[in-house]
Amino acid sequence: MAESAAMQAVVEEARKFAAVDSTILIIGETGTGKEMVAQGIHNASSRREGSFVAVNCASIPESLLESELFGYAPGAFTGARREGKMGLFELAHGGTIFLDEIGEATPGIQAKLLRVLQERQIMRVGDDKMIPIDVRVIAATNKDLRKLVKAGKFREDLYYRLSVLTLNIPPLRERQEDIGPLIDYFWARACARLGKKVVLPQEVLVALLKYKWPGNVRELENVVYRLVLSGEASLSQLERWGLLDKRTLAPVIGSQTSTAEASRKSCIELRGTLKEMEEAIIKTVLEEEGYNQARAARRLGIDRSTLWRKINKVWRKTCKC
């Protein structure tokens, strides 16, 4: 799903990072796929046989987060298991631990994480002995940690420990070439999971390509799932969900009308330049295949990524996207 030059650069850098064992800080807006990238780095690394353990530092209160990360000794506190509990760092021994939303970690947790990164040892809550660990740490944030450091809200020493290697994931609005392949992937997966066969109309696809996706890949996946679950896909649905406004709808509806008129023709009108004839063939094959990109690509004898690039060019020109 990395068709854009920006995302291809991220993938290439991630491959290089997977070959070494240094700590990584992944930076990107909410929903850009930071955990997916971290998982990919782990799977491509020498630690792939070990565990990949993910924890969201913002979703667990500090008092619980400490025991979740480092475990606790028998009888450490009221309600604790009699035999104690192993923490997530111990579970990730030999593998990778992913600390999401690290910018939300409290000062107390930051201090303990710094100690772990420095000493490569952890101490369970309520215990007095150190436990050596062999863990790669990948952290992620949607905040500017350097600004937090200047504001005194994030430890400078921890920041430099975490950012040995840094990976920036661009938002979806800055890599629009990836939107089409992602729609194709999520649509096929949603249809398979829900046991439905739902056609994605051209006008809806164009509208999805035009949308800015403030929630990035996560929002795109959710919208596609809702469309498939509904059993239909229409512009009215997108408008109800706040994904369209009248200014956006106007050019899309115009293209819908012209497409409907073209679909009533019994054959392809091969007129104009070679490029125009190619566009006409692509549009017709897509219509005949119910806008199933996989089948259309097979008929045209090209791969899906090539088809998506051609679709984007044709529909962006038609709809002035």
C-alpha cells in the first residue's frame, strides 16, 4: 500500500532500521499506522521469533501502568496475585516492546523507562531485585517531543534515549497516491470478513479520493467497513457522515451523470489521442467489472497499482480533484 514516494521512503528507512537493534521513535498523526510500521520492523528484524508486545501509555493510569510494564512481586499491594505477576517488559524478552503515545507518559513512568533503557534491567513493583532483560524498544508519539522537552513536560535524557533512530510517517492527505490502494485493500477485506459482495460506485470512490482524511488510515478503514456493512455505498451516506459538503458533491455528481451516459453505449468509442483512447478503455472495463479493480486489472493485463495510478489521473482530471 506504499505507492507514494513519501511512503516508499518510509518503508525503505524502516527496512534499514530493522537490520540494527537500536531504539526507534516513530512520529506521526493519530491513525497513520505507527503500530503497523513498528510491527513490520519487528517482523523484519533478528527478533522476529520473539514477542511483539504493544502498550498504550495514555490508556492506563500511572499506578496500573507501572505494574503492567514491570510486573509486581507476591503481595506487593492489596488485590495483587499471591504468586506475583510478570510485566510486559519481561514478556517481551528476546523480542520488541512498542510504547505507543509515549508523550503521555507521566514523569514517574518516564524516570523508570529511562532507568530500563540505561541499565537493561527492570525491578518488579514491591520487589528488591533486578531482572535483566533483552528487549528492543520502539516508541511512538503524535506530539512534538522536542517542544514538550522545552516546556519541561518530557525528560530530555529520555527523549535522546528513545530517538536514536527516528521515523516520520506522513499523514494520508500528503500521500494521496496511497488512498486508492488502501481503499481497494480495506474494501476486499471488509467484504471477506462480513461475507458481503458490495460494489463500490465510481462517484463514491472519487469522493473518497477527494476527502482529506483527518483521521488518516484508521478513519479510512472505518469508513470503508461501514459502507460495506450497510450493503451499499452512496454519496448520501458520506454526506450524512460528514465526509462531503455541497461544494465537494457538485463535481462528483457531474462525473456520475457523464459516467451513466457513457455506460449506456454498447461499445467503446475509440476516438482522439492514444491517451484518450486508453482512458476510455479503462473506464469501460471498470464499469463492466462493477468497479472491481482486481478483475479490471487482470482484463487489462496490468497490476493493480498501475491501474490505480491511471484511475487517479483520469478521475482527478475529470473531477478537478
